[in-house]
Amino acid sequence: MKNKHRNSPEDSIKRDLTAAYRLIADQNLTDTIFTHITARSTQGDDQIYINRFGLFFDEVTPESLVLCSISGEVCDPGSRLEGLSDITNPNGFAFHAVVHRARSDANCVIHLHSHASTVVSLNPAGLIGLTQNAMRFNGQIAWYEYDGVNPNTEQLSDMVQVMGEKPILAMRHHGMISVGRSVAEAFHRAFYFNKACYNLAAELDDPAPKNMLAAKFSIPFAVATTLVNKTSKVESFSETALSDSEVLKVAKKVHITENQLMTASLPDFRPAKVSITLKIGKVLNHEVATNKGDWRSPYSPDELKEKFFSLAVRSLDREQTVCLYNNLTYLEKYDDIKTIFNIKHN
């Protein structure tokens, strides 16, 4: 007698893909609703499943997955969710489609903007084989000089050519892509690649970063500019700080050491401890269990508003920033999320 509850091959792929989304979220490797994981359908090599755009990774279900042709046509939109008008993210989809098309062995493609992989992508030497996890990727990584947020067809073609038959593509200043013959294999590679990157990223202590992107990932620079400017707000990470002699002087005095107990608490917690030795010999210590903004240590409404304005005014004028903030504050009144971006332009 056949088991009527047994999953079909197609159901298994959707189940595994959903599990991958949930596991990536569990490991804090997401970039909110951006980046994706795709899996090839058993119905044909030219059809792939992707998450519906707008869902967080931990909200993905087998029913919400969207089936598309590699050319981008929607074959099955999955379950419609209120408030999500866009079925897929066309820019994100393009990354996956070109890899699936070029690689017959790429039954699953995972693209992440994880913190650690982005940090390592800035390192000219790439992923150095200092740990067991890093050594397993010896000769398995292709490095691509990523250029632009929305790459064109020619750039995507160059990207897959650079990737060749490698299971991992590291994208400079951007993130990484892993492929696998199954969802499990692609996830295994992505998980351990990011683990290897984290080990190396913890050792990246360049006190004189070459650009602002590198500066944001440099612990010595971040500590120094915070001490010198007496704040860790956006203004302390300006282009002028990169050439500030006092900041660079202090950055050279910052040393990083790993605390094994703190490392063991990842990814559930992201602890840190700072010790400052004064000239008089007195030592100042401060320790936190997790980063500010985590659900365990959330921003207050006033702190959140202040941070929003400090970031938004770099791209919008004051009036536009106020308008966008008010729209976001009353988000529940909008039927279409696109409406919140209807802001005044001067």
C-alpha cells in the first residue's frame, strides 16, 4: 500500500528549500528581505523556486515559494500574502538564474550578504587557511570583482565565467554565492564558508582601512573614531575620519583578542568586551551580551528615530526624511507598501 503522506520529489525540494531559509535566519546570516536561496524544480531544468519578495527568511513556507522559469516568468505564484505586491525581486533573481543556467550541477544556489563574508571579501589575500574550516575551501573559491548594485547581462556573464566550476563565489565588497547538487549541499558549503570567514574576520584588525566600507568592519578604527569623536554615531564614520591623524594614532593602540566563552555563545548572542588602560595605569572595562539593536537590547523609540534621521538625511533632504519617517510610523494604514515611498521632492 502506498503511503499517501509520503512527500513527492517536488514537495521534498520545497520542504528542503524552506528549511534552508529558516536555518540561514537562525544563524543570523540574512540581510532582512534581500538575498535569496533558489532550488531547481523536478518539473524541468529551466524552472526554479525562490522566496516571495518581502518575506523575511523565517517567514518562508513551502506554500509561499514562487516557481519561475529561468527567464523570469512566473509559473506558480504560490500563496498570495496580504501587503506583498511584488512576487520576486528581479535584481536578486538575475544572480540565481544566470548561475542555474550556466551550471547543470547547481540545483541549489545560495546568495548571502553576511557580515563575515563581506569583511573577508575586502581582504586582498582572501580567505586565508588559518583554520580547519578555511582549509576545506582551499582551491574551491572563485573571486569576483563585483561592481554595482544592479549588474547588467554582461557583468552577470563575466561573473559565472569567473566562477567556473567552483562551489563558492566570493564577491568583493558584496558577499558570497554557494552552489550544490542539493539544497543540503549548498547550505553545508554556505554555512562552513561563513564560519571560516567569521574566524578570519575576527582577526582583521587593520588600524588604517583604505575606504569607508573597510573602515566599518575594522574594529581598531571603530573603537578609535568612537573614542576620539566621543560617539559611535554615523558622523564618526565619515570620509574625514579616515585621514584623521588622531583617530589613526589611537587605532594603532587597539588590540583584538578572542574570548572563547564569548565565541561559544554565537549566534544566539553577540557579546563584546572593551578594556581601556589609561596612562595612570587604571583599567576601564565594559561588557555587553549582545549588540545594540538586537531584540534583546532594542533601540528605544527616540534612539530609533535619531538613527533613522542620521542615516536618511545623507540621501534625502530634511522634508523628505520627515515625510518618509511619518509614512513608516503609520505603516499599517497603507494597503500597498510602495505607497510609503511617495515622498515630496524639492
